[in-house]
Amino acid sequence: MISVTHLTKRYGGTAAVDDVSFEVERGEVVGLLGPNGAGKTTIMRIITGYLSATGGQVTVSGFNVFNNSLEVRRRVGYLPETVPLYPDMRVDEYLRFRARLKGLSGNRKRRMISEVKEACGLQDVGRQIMGRLSRGYRQRVGLADALVHEPDLLILDEPTLGLDPIQNRQVRTLIRELSRRHTILFCTHILPEVEAVCGRVLIIHKGRIVAADTPGRLKGFIPGGVSVVADIQGPRDEVVRVLNTLPHIHRIRVVREGGWTRYAIESAREVDLRMNVFETVVRHGWAMRELRQESGTLEDVFVSLTESEGRPES
């Protein structure tokens, strides 16, 4: 669906996008993740034909973005970070106007406007002036606009930015439903959204891709990405000293103190310390009420990769 090869975008001497290559297959939901200024929005705008590139190639459904911009735009629905609505127009007026601009007419135009209003939960606000809508409903109108011409590909730039938790959940649910019928490239700063919606993640840092994989597999990319959490009743300093003698341990953190002290015991990847911890606690006569293994979070991976210049080990 999308093929990006050695894409570069420079502003003067600064590379906003620096030799980026990736592919998105038909039917995938791919998250584009990175700190502010990483180049995410620039990549999206180039794919949609809003920006030119300094170098490289981009194709959508086999059409070159730079040589066949109109063919690409017919196949892409784009929701930018700030939805460009006309505040004095009513929702139905706006959708009819946008549908005409995208080449729809007659029965097809009426059918598609009805379908996207239903899909985006806009049936009850068709007569409302858009300037009076909440931000959540404005996002829904923007999504309806992106969908009205039945695109193969949806590109969504921060679709839940500025929404309250209820609106956020509603838009997230809507995106999950849309993923059944559309390929989606999805940019966000909200990490739980990535895990809830995306099948694959591209992490961008300083214009380069520093990691690309499923959210689950990305969690194993950082050292100390696995930890054992144990609630142990025993002398704290001695517990820490003894546990530190076990092999493969990177660090022990005390995360809660009291009658039962909780320890987070970080280990090398693919090493399960639970049996060693259990046997050590029993041997020293301490009590234990909980022992479980936790993987590193996507936030840990994101921070690790974007705070450093290195790439994760493969």
C-alpha cells in the first residue's frame, strides 16, 4: 500500500527527514511514534502530496506520489492535526461540499455522506454549525471528510490531541472499527493508543527510524526489559544484598516499603528469575506473598530510544 524508499526532506542545512525507508501493507494499522520535531508530520504530508521531498521515492497503491499526485490523493483520506473546518457551515453542508470537491455526485454522494455520518456518529448533528461543535465532534467531522470518497488508505495525524478521556476513547474505538476496512497510518503521542490500535510501530527520532516492529516485540528491545516483582517480608538491606548475588540481575529497586516490601528485580532479556528468587526467599526463611514477571513498557522503549542515538539490538 505504501512504499517509502530513502526519503529525505531538508530545510536549508537541517534534515527534517533523513534517509527514511519503510513499507505499509494493505490492511495494516501502523503507528508512527516520536517526540516533537522528530519528522512524523513531515513524512505524512509528503505521503499525502502536501509537501515535496528533497530526495527518495514514495508510492501509494503503486502510484508515485511526486509524479501522480492526483491518483494518490484519490486513494488517500487525510486527517491533519488541526482539522481545517469552516466554522460558519453546517455539518451536512460541509460534507456535501467536500464530497463534490472529491468528485462525488448524485446517488453515490448521498450514499457516502449517509454512511460516513453513521460511521462517525454524526447523525444527530447534521444541522449544527461546526463552530459550535465540541473538539471531539470536530474530529469526527474531519474523519468523515477523510472517509467520504472511500479511500484505500487513511492517514491520521494526532486524531485524539486535545480530547478529554471520554472523547479520546470514542475516537479510539472509531479508529479500531475503521481498521477493518482501511489501511491506516496513525501518528500519536499517546502510547496506550498505539498498543490498543496499532499492529506495528515505527519509532522516529531526529528524522530517522530507530525501531520498527510490533508493540509486543518492541518491549524486548531494551536491556533490563524484563523484571520480576516480588513482595517479601524480611530485612530490606539483607534481602537486597542476597538477591544481588543471583546471576543475570541488572538492578534491584525498592518500589514500596512497609511490612511487605515490594522489589522490582530487573534482569537480562529472556531470563526468568522467578524460580531463583523463590528458592532464595525460602532458603533464608523470609515470607513472600507475590511473585510475578513484568515486561518493559512501550514507554520504556520509547524513552530509551529517543534519549539516545543508538539503535536497538536485533
